[in-house]
Amino acid sequence: MRIWGAFLLTVVAAAAQPKPQYEIYAIQYATIPDFPVSQLVAGAESARKLDIAMMVWLVRGNGRNILVDSGFYREQFFRQWRVTGFVKPSEALARVNLQPEDITDVIVTHMHWDHADGMDLFGKARIWMQKEELEYYAGEAWQSRRTHGGIDPDDVLAAVKLNVEGRVGLVHGDAQEILPGVTCYTGGKHTYASQYVGVNTAAGTVVLASDNMYLYENLEKHLPIAATLDAESNLRAQDRMKQLAASPRLIVPGHDPAVMTRFPNPAPGVAKIQ
């Protein structure tokens, strides 16, 4: 009984430990101009265009430098898209005085090219992704031409190679705290098993929505993203983000250039989420 009581006290004490508080920075490494808003917000007018921001998010604290998403850099994407203001994501870290080897962890929210392509740029990082996302896009998705849109074969091969090297951390479903104060939540079926990230900060929980919410407009008008396998699940994810975040303003969308104007800019192309 004494041993059991000591064990319970240890568990309670561990649970009572305060969560570390992180600083979060949005880093814009490129722009895709004149992007149709109708491909971002369901029901938007087809004529509306927006210069969308391509961003990664640095989560810094507790002895770690965590990137949420890794951007893109391979040549095929520059042939497919008009990209302006590009800086390789690993080089854009210099704006916050970091080098690629300083990154300890990369959380890949989903396997689309503009979020997963750079995962192999950070040679010392552990790569976190949903177990079902990796399994699906490394396997069944390629049995049909219609089930891997936006997924690049080179990115799948990179993920498999990193997994073989023992550098991939598999996230087993919803509400998983993968690091103290950093929790992954399953998203709204933007891809097979997309996720978003909740981070503990001095201002409370910040939600890094990534493509589970493209623009502030999705949240403000309660409209699903246009590219989703299930619109209702996307709206449910948005509603949950409102419950998780300390404030709606701390829900950060994946491609809205307004992120750079709604928060302070400690360096060009950098916004501090606070």
C-alpha cells in the first residue's frame, strides 16, 4: 500500500507541474499571388483573388525549437505555381537567429506539398505526424488516381526514409500531448488525417490551425475550407478551436497574409503570436 501511495503522489505531483510557456513566431517564406479565394473559403465569389502567405510557425521554449509545418523547396513546385518572395524555409530561420540544425522537432500538420516538402531540411529534428496520415499516403492512397491530390511522391519517400532512420514520431489520434505544453488535435479532413496544434503560451493556448482554417474569414463567417473531404467535420474542428484557444484572435490560420499585420513584427517576414 505504501508503494502504491507513493506512486499516486508521484503521478499527482507530475500532473500539478505547470506547463512550459512557449513563444510562437509565424515566418513567411513566400507568397503565391492572385490565388482564388473560392479555393479557400467555401462559396466565395470566383472572381476574388488574394496573395496568400506561405508560412511556417516556430514554437520556441523549454529548450526546444519546434517548427509547425516545414514549407516547400523542391523545383517541381516552382514549375507548377507562380511563387514570389521565396526564401528557403530552412534559410528563413535566420530572421529569428536560428540555423536549420537548431530545430529539434517538426510537426507536419498534413502531407500536402506546401506543408510537408521541407521536412528533410532539418537534419537533427524529430518529425511528428499522424500515424494514419503516414500510413495512408505511404500505401493505400496510391491505389487510385483520385486519393492523393496535393501529395508529392518525393515527400512521401522522404517521410518513409525519415521513418526508417528512426526520426519520425507517430501521433496516435486526437488530443495527444507530444511534448509538454504542445498538443496535436485531429482536424477536419483536409487530408486523410490532418491535424492542428495547441500550444501553451503566456497568453494562454494558441491554436495553430494550419490548413484546417485557411483564412480568418473561415472562422469569422463560420465557413468551411473549400478543399476538404468533409465540410461538416471542418466546421466542427473550427468550433473546437474556439473552445481550445484562450481567445479567438489566438487561432492562427494557415495562409492568411493578415497574420503579418495582426501581430507585432520583430523582423521582416516574422510575426510574434501574442
